[in-house]
Amino acid sequence: MSNIAIVLGRGIEGCGVTKYTVELESWLLGKGHNVTVYSPKDKKWSRNNVHELQNLIHVRFDKDEFDQVYDGCKNSDLMIIISLPSISHSKKCEANFLKLLDLSLPKVSIQLDHYMASLKRNLCLYESVKNVDLVFALSTTGAFSEYVKTNVDTEGSLNVFWGDEEVKTTIHETQAAVDFDFYQKYIKPISEQDERHHKWIGRTARWKGYGLMIDFHNEHLKTINHMTTIEGIDRSPVYMEVKDKYSFKEEIKTKIEDCVLSNRYGELASLFGIYNNSELLERMSSCGYGYQLSILEPQMIGSHLEFTHLEMIAVGVIPVFRKEYGDACIHRYYKKPLTEIESGTIWLSENNKDECLGLIKDLSQDTKMREQYREMAQKCYSWYDSKYVFEDMYTIINEY
């Protein structure tokens, strides 16, 4: 049994980084470790109440409260850094975070950003690579790996972090993971699911694919008297673009629980705001179909699936994923593109909407067929269970 400190330098942002921490903390606790998550509340994020952590020390890193963070990490057997302070954090917060990187205990960095633009919003990126023992990323060919190989620091004094050959063996690939057994409590019998209700979950980032969802509903699902609810849309600057470009029922200021949805079949898609994760999963489990339509450049994907991919499978809905993502994503166990595997997934793109609509029509009229799709999805994606993904990662950590 070890004492493990998990550090979220960015804070509780309520998106993938927080969700990763929730799942990793739960897995480590299940293995008998003592785990404490340390996170600054110097900056408040709009989604900070989406997820729940079990053992959280949430304090100002730029105040005397930081002492308990420093002492807690110092007295741990392992420190895992899952996010870095952002450029909007204070100099004092940055300086104190750097003190953690100077501690003489085993340290692991897990880098979950996809895009170079996201990496540039981090402080202490160079120091977090230089001062840890192991580095994990979602792709060994993505933006972070390329940054490590080629980046020049702010003083222009470093050509590379490491030589190319060493980088290939130092950055280890990992993936998002969920505890499928935990999600069993949400699964409903097929007979209790609404085969005409489609749900997309995500946030207001263009690459998340809300546009494809809105268009597919308004042009196709609406014509067969189905309903689509879209959850997770936040009032970011991009939302003004969404309002200008798409037609939908705007419910972003209204809680979905307060809306009567029974009259939404055959109407425009309905957009709702930020959700609580556990409440969202309960609502999702009663739908017939769950949508995750993100798209990333192929080199950024590797074998990685987003948490919003995995959650809808784990709660027992038929997954509808973006075909281009499935073409690029290599299954972590079968080592083939997801679209070449029997996966119980509907693969949607801008070019095959009619074909997908036909499949949805067939599924919606055939309970047995929907059951078969759900079982195939559970079998295919269960290899992304935390008992496999985090076990593989922890084996590397233990071998170091």
C-alpha cells in the first residue's frame, strides 16, 4: 500500500482532466492505496461541480494554505501530475507548483492535452517534463510528443528536450478508462429505453462535433419523429457562433429536469447547458442512442477514446460515433481501426447520413437487434476498462 498524491495544477476544470482523475483515484483506492488529490482553487472553472472526487484538498496555491499541499506531497510515496497551472494563474501559484516538481520523490506526469494551442496555455510545461521520472500521453505521435522532440524553450537555449531516439521510449501511451462494473447500476433493460430519443454530450468546442449532431437531427432524425437532446453546451464565445449557424430549441439556461420533453419528437434539436455527471448518466441510460462525434487529427488519436465515448457504452446505449475517428483510432487490444471491428457502433459522417438513418430505423423497430448491438459494444469497448488501462500504466510505473 502506497501514499499517492495526485496534483491538478490547473484546478477542477470539470472536463476530461477531472474525469480522468476521478477514474484513476477510484482505481487506486480499489487497489488499497491511500490517495489524496491536491488542486488549486486560485481560478474557478464553470464546470467545477460536474464531477466528484473522494479525497480532495482544494485550496489556494498562492496562499499559506499551500503548505499542506507541499507537506502532503513531500510525505507521499508517489506524485502523479495530471494537469499544469494555466497562463491565467498567478506567479505565486506557478512558483509554488514548481516547488512540488523539486521534491525528491518518484514523480509521474500524465499529459492529456490534444492540441498545441492547449499546450501553450500551460505554465511549467518544460519543468514538468524535465523533473519527472515518467511521462504518459494519449498519443506518442500527437502535439505533445512533437513538442517534446522539437521545442525550443523561451530563452532559446535548448534545441530539444531529449534526443529523438530517447523520446520514443520515454513517452508512454495511455488512454482514458472507466470502471465498467461501476456503471452497471445505470443500465436499463432495452424495454425501458426510449428508442426514439437521441442524446449528444460534450461541450462547446468545435472539434466535439455538435454541428454534425444538430444537422443530422434536423435533416434526418426529425423526419422520422425522433427527438435529440444535446447536453453540456456552455456559454463560451463559440456559443454565439453556434446560435448564428444552427437552428435549435435553446434551453441553455433551463435545467433539463424542468422541461417537458414529450412534445419534442419531430421538433428541432434541444440544446441544454452544463450537467452534473452522475445525473447525466442516469438520463443517458434511458435513451436509445448516445452520440460522441468528436474529430481529431489521426496522429493525435492513437488508441485513445474520450470519456464521453466510454460513458455512453458503459450505461448501455447504442453508440453513434464519428466515422473518421473510428477509422483513425486503433483498438488498444485488437490493434485494428475501430471501424474494422464488430463493435455495435453506428459510424456517422457528413457523407453517410442516409445510410445511418436507415440503420437507426431498423434498430428502432427491432428490440432484439438493439440488444445485440448493445452487447457487441460492451464486449468491444470493455478493453478500455480501468482494470486494463490503469493496470498497464501502473505496471510501467512499478518497473521504473
